[in-house]
Amino acid sequence: MIRAFHVTKRYGSITALRDVNVQIRPGEFVFLTGASGAGKTTFLRMLYRGELPTSGQLIVDGRNVATLGRREVPKFRRRIGLIFQDARLIDDRSSLENIAFVGRVLGLARGESRRRGMELLKLTGMDHRAELYPAQLSAGEKQRVGLARALMSAPVLLLADEPTGNLDPDTAIEMLRIFRAINRRGTTVVLATHDPDMIAALGCRTLVVEGGRLRSLDRPSEQDVS
Amino acid sequence: MRRSARFVTLCVEEAGRGIWFHRRVVAPALVVMMVSLVVLGAFMLASDNLNAVLSGWRERGQLQVFLAQDATDTQHQLIVAELSRTAAVEEFRYIGPEEAAALFRADFSELGEVLSLLEENPLPGSFAVTIAAPMRSERVLQQVTSELGELPGVEGAQYDLEIIGRLELGIRALRFIGALLGGTVLLAAMVTTANVIRVMVFARRREIETMRLVGASEAVVVGRFLVEGGLQGLLAGVLALIVLLTAYSFGLAYLDPDSLGFLSILPLRFLRPTMIGALLLSGMVTGLVGSWLAFGPGGVRFD
């Protein structure tokens, strides 16, 4: 699903990521961890072509992100589901409208978009909040709506940047359970977090970013990632 | 529904949503566009009505033969004989000085009082001559006017086309001023729309970025703002028409015809459907171009 060959990302004289070599197989659940500013978000941004590598090759879903044409980027992103720490919901739309909008972008009719949006809200346990606006939702509820939105395009890859960062432990565990369920359906999940408990609880492969370098730990202990 | 139709529907819905949710930001651009379209529409209305008068006069094919104050009865009879003999003349009617004064009073009620102040009626007797329909060309009118004007006892002869010519010149000037003024205000409206769209884009950058991250193409993101500009223009056009129609109806209902003077003889009518279409189209194009300017050179960039 993801293959990085000697990927380096520089911002002027600062090197955010250095000579990254990694492979993530389809259907895998991978944690991405590291201290704040270590380069986790930079790596994730490159995966959905929010940033371009300075050098090296990055292949995502069979496409070299560096050579994607301007018009190809939207289609490429429709294969990837994105979840952010702050959910990034559109304020003037209800939960359902936020999700249905993705369906409309994909070319679905309004009714079909709403029907599928409602199904996804049920999946994330948010169907009872379908008509509420982001300002009326708690942080955890926003994240669930964000997750439902990310699933609208039936993505092959789910990228989550600190999705539980603003959540209380119980809600975080519930979110993690939903991520795991989605992964079991075959979707590749890359979840950035600096919560060692969460990583230890699942015991999945973990990519640790340190000083711009990335190393892979197969079944890390809490000590490995703390 | 086909994919392209869904795309257009999505852009229109998004644009409508944008206008509604940001109505306070949109309102100034809408007002500026509406005012410019009202100005343009007012000039179109005036020019169209004057044109209607002109075509009415053209179809009438009339000329006036004014008698000299000292014209004798013999000269009068000679003129009548000449008019009866001229093949191009369909009919003629003598208007005595008293009737001329009465007509003047009826047409210009305020100026009519001036006549009462004078010791003598200064208006001469005249003949209102109608040229036969098939011969109503400028050449025939000129020739007949010239021949009648040289008869003894005739002070002068004048045909409507002279007045029409002068009026046409006036209407052309009116159109020019209208186009210049309307064009200037529309240009200002375009710039205002462009700035409003820019402000809206900057205010919604996060939303736009989110739209792009979920896979919205640039066509959807930019198209929605272009449609938004066009819709704003269309809305401004509709509002301008409402203002014009209200002013027109109010004017017709409440203005005293006597106080209109010369205007009271005009067969007033509101803008024709083609003009209404042109006005709405002007609004849409203004909004669309204004919106395009927001994304044009020096405009908003997403990458």
C-alpha cells in the first residue's frame, strides 16, 4: 500500500525527514509515533500529497505522489480517508451534511449521499447527532463524525493524525475500537499518536520517528515507544 | 442524473449556501451591483421610451406649414390650392392662432400661463400636413417642405424628421452617457464583487482546504465561487428590476400628468422582455467576471 524509498523532506535548511525507507502492506494497521515535531505529520502529509518529498520516491496506492498531476490529486485523495486531531468539520453544515458533501464531490446524487452518510453515522454511533452542527458536538463526537466522513469514499487507506489527542481515555478507546473494526474490513490504517498506552494496547507494528529518521518496531512494548 | 448535471447542481447549491450563510459580507456587493443595474436600467427605460416616440413620429409623416402674421386671404387660398394639388399630400388641416394657443396650453400647462400675459397671441396660423403613407421618405418630406416653404404668405415649413433627427441625436447622447455611467458603475461593481469573493475565500480557507482534502476538485472549489458571483449578479438584477418597476409604477400612479409637461405626451412603457433579459444578463456577467477576477492574476491561489 505504501512504499518509501530514501525519502527526505527538507524545509529550507531544516531536514524534517531523512532517508526514510518503509513499506506498509495492504490491510495493515500501523501506528506512527514520535515526539512532537519529530516529523509524524510531515510524513502523513506526504502520504496524501499535502507535501512533496524533497528527494526519494514515495508510492501510495500504486501511485508515485511526486509525479501526480494537478488534476489527478483529487482522484488520488478520494482513495484515502483523512482524520485530523481537530476533526476539521465544516462549521456551517450539520454532521450529516459534512459527510454527504463528500458523496456529492464523488458524484453521488444528494439522496444517495445522505443515505450513505446516515449509514456511516450509524457505524460510528453518531446517527442520533446527524442534524447537529459541529459547535453543538463534543470533541469525541466531532471525531466520530470526522471518521464517518473519512469513510464516505470507501477508502483503501485511512490516515489519522492524532485522532484521540483531544479525547478522554474512554472515548479514545472507543475510537480505537472503531478504527480496528474498519481495519478488519480490509482498510489499511496509519494512525499517528504519541500515546504509548494505546500502542501497547493494540500491539500493532509501530513506526517511530526520531530526529527525522524512521524505524519500524514489530510488536513494541510501552517502553519502546515512550 | 448525469455526472455533469450533478456537478452543476452541486456548484449552484454550494453557491446558494455561500450567499445565504455569508449574507452580511455579500450584501455590500449586491447593493453596489443593484445600484449600477438600476442606473443602467433607468437609461434603457428612458432611451426605449424616447425611441418609441420617435418611431411613432416617423410613422406619422407629418409636416407643419406656418403662415406669416401678415398673410392675406388670397395667399391662404393659394396655399390650400397648392396642398390639394400636391400628390404626396394625403390630408391637411388648418390650425388657427386660437386653436394653436389652446393646444399649447394643453401640452404645456405651466407655460400656457405665459400666453395670457401677452397682449397678442404670438402663435401663427398653420397647416398640419400628412404625407401619404407610401411616400413617407425623408427625400419626399424634404422636397414638399421646401416647395411649400417658398409659397407667398408662408413664414416657414418644418417636418417631423427634423425634430426626429435632433431627438435621435439627444437619444444617442443619452445612450452614450448611460453606457458610460452604467459601465463605470458596473466596473466598480465587478471590483467590489471580486473583493467580496476574495474576503469570503480568505474567511473560508480552512473550509476550502478541507474540501480539497476530501477530494473536491479545483473545478468544484473554484466553480462554486464563480457560480456564486453569477448568482449574486442575477439576484442584483432581479432587485434592480423590482426597484425600477416600483419607481415606474409609483411614477405612473402618483405623478400628476399635468406636471409632466412634455413627458405627458409620451406613450410610457416599462422595459421590454429582451431588455429585462439584457439587464439580468449584465448582472450575471458582472458577478461572474468579478468572481473570476478574484481568482485571476493576483487573485486567490490555493496551491
